[in-house]
Amino acid sequence: MVWLGALITLLSIVLWVYAFFDALTSPAEEVRHLPKLLWLAIILLFMVVGPLLWLFLGRPRVAAPTVAQGPVHQVSADDLDPSDFQRPSGRAQPLGPDDDPDFLRRLNKRINPED
């Protein structure tokens, strides 16, 4: 029975801290029903009821929409050209410098200039 009381107390403290910091970091213009400072006071004064009221009544419903930096272009599968995904014809491109024989030759000359 003691464990249940300790668990309820711990959950109450976690809920209280979460609600306080959530209210603190919420933009003031998005807080619902009451001013932000009043919500913070309610959360601080009423340890169990205050956070629950904040979560159900005061918290902003949705996050603010982000502003796109330009026109958004939706791409569908019909817009894609299969040639965009093919390798260029001719010699295959090396994956890294250690796969390029010319690079390895130049590197060897830099390391051993007398050869």
C-alpha cells in the first residue's frame, strides 16, 4: 500500500513539473482561456488539479504551423523520370578516392618522390 502512495506521489510531481514547464515554454498568444501568468500560478498553487486543468483547458491545441520558405511543390510518381536514377553511361564513377587508380598513382608519387 505504501508503494501505491509513493507511485501516486511521484506521478503527481512528474505531472506538475511537466505542466509547469509546458506552460512556461508555450507562446503567450496561443494559451487558451486565461493569461499565461495566471495559468502558471494555478499550476504552482494547485499541485494536482492545476496541471490537469492546464492540460485539458489551457494548453494550445496544435503546434503553430511552420512557414515555408517558398512555394511547396508536391512530387508524384508520375512526375519522376526513370533516367534520373540511372548511372551515367561510360566509365563507372569511383566510390571513393581509394578506388580511383589515378588518385592512388598521384598519392604514391607524393609519398615516394624518388620513384
